[in-house]
Amino acid sequence: MKNIKKLCLIAALGVMVTGGSILPSTTAYAATTINVSATGTTLANAVKSAKSGDTINVIGTVKSGTITVPAGVIISGKSGAGKVDFSSTSGGSGKGFVIKSDKATITDLDLYGAADNGIFVDGGTNAHLTNLKVHNNHDAGVQLSNGAANNILNNVYSYSNADATGENADGFAIKLHSGVGNTLTDCTAEGNSDDGYDLYAAHGAVTFTGCKAINNGNCGGIKGDGNGFKVGGIDNKTPGEKAHADALNHVLINCTASGNTGAGFDRNNQTGVVKMTGCIATNNALGNYKFPASGTPSALGYKVTFGTAIIDGCTSTGGGKNDLSGAKVTNSPTVK
């Protein structure tokens, strides 16, 4: 028995000295690039075979049905001038890209024609949406909902999206129980039938930096609310719960609202403290800044006192009458 123990000890020491291992060796996965084109591999088939870390490269214009993006997969059109035509989708479920996973990336693509959202982040987290054109879809160009959190949008241009009534197709809809930590930088919403950015029933504060809302509220004669940045704060969409106010402290830095048919920057019953710094509002028909001190949201049916918005170093030119009764205005001589 003693000899057996000595042999085992010697064997173990040998493994340690030589840097070996008694465990089976494993090989790290080598990420690959899968090319997609109109005459080659389809986007649907590429997604089926893609693993985390892989890049799907879209070359030229491809047609596709709804695509659910796997975790960690990159879909890019950077090297192939990629465009994705989602016009074959139909109905309320006819979305373009759907992200339910973690750390998916969509970059350098032109996306259009979906029967619903061009991109729908459905509870997805840590997604990167970068250098995109999202347009001519039949609901909001980009929507984040159902717990979607910590997603980063950078240089996304969402334009000319319109639904049948005009009341749903925003440029960006960060709403309906979207989660915390979502950020938008250098994004533009232009010429959409409803709002530029709509935060209705969001569950997490959003940070906007250098974003623009231009001429929303009328897309080819289809007309909706037309607010530039609508930072709403009432949730009447949680099953089993009464309508209630969610106080969220949204942040807008160096953002621009111009030529929208509604208000440029609109409280929309937000009870939190919305902070605007260095923002520019020009010729918005129903007022450049609409931040009343109180109101009676129709979903609640009773009067609510709102949090005091902070408007610092901002400008206001033209447009309808502002309502600043619920705002603290500093370093902003034109905001009256």
C-alpha cells in the first residue's frame, strides 16, 4: 500500500513539474466569418450555423424574413455594402431583426421594409447597434422593450417609418417595460409618422447624447403625435397592476429637436427629474419645451405633481408656446 501511495505521489509531481494536466485538453473555438448574399448563403441559414463570436457578413442586398440574432453574433454589412430587405414579413409579428439574447451586434447595415419594427430588442441585453440606417418599416424603426437593458445605440438613423394610423411608428421606441442602462449616442429620428423618441411605460432611465429629432409627425401624409423627445412616465400596460407613475430620471445632453409637429422636448406625464443640458429646440409646432408642473394623466384620472425638470444651457427658437412651469431653467436666456 505504501508503495502504491509513493507511485501516485510521484506521478502527480511529474504532472506538476512538466506542466501537464490530468484533464482532457480542450481547443478554444476559432470565430469564423459567414458570407451572405442574394446568390449564396441566406441570412436565415447563416444565423442557424453561427456561434458566439462569429461574424455574418452581408454582401449587397438580401431579402429576408424575421431574423432572431443569437448571443454574441455580429451581423455586419461593413465590407459588403450590406442591405437587408424585410418586405417579405407580414403582420404584427413581422419584425426585421429580433434580439432576445446577450451581446449581439448589428452594424453597418441598411434595413428596411419590415411589416413591424425594423429592429426589436425583446428583452435583449448588452446589444450594440451601430452605424445603421433603419427606414420605411411599418412600426417603430427601433424598439427596446420587455426588460431590454444596457443596450448601446450609436449613429443609428431611423427615418420614414410609418404605420397605418400614424400613431405607432416612432423613430426609436424605448418603451413598454424597457430596462435600465440603455444609451443612445449620435442617433437621428427623422420624418417618422409618430414621435422621434418615445419612452412610454419605460422601466429604466435612458441617456441621450448628441441625438436629433427632425420633422417627425408626418410621413408622406400619415400623421401621428409628432413629438421630438417624448419622455413619458405613466405605465398602464403591466398586467395585474393599476396604472401608475414611474419616476425616471432621463438625461439628454446636446440633443436637438427641430420642425416636429408636436413638442420638441415633451414631459408626457413624466414624474421623474428629466435633465437637459446643451439642448437645441427650433420651430416645434406645439412648443419647444413642454414641462408643466402638474397634470391629470388620462390613464390615472387624478392630478399628479411632476418632478422639476432641469434645463441648463439650452436654446429655444420659434415654434409654439413653451410650458416651463415645472422646470428649472439656467444658463438658457432664449428658453422662455
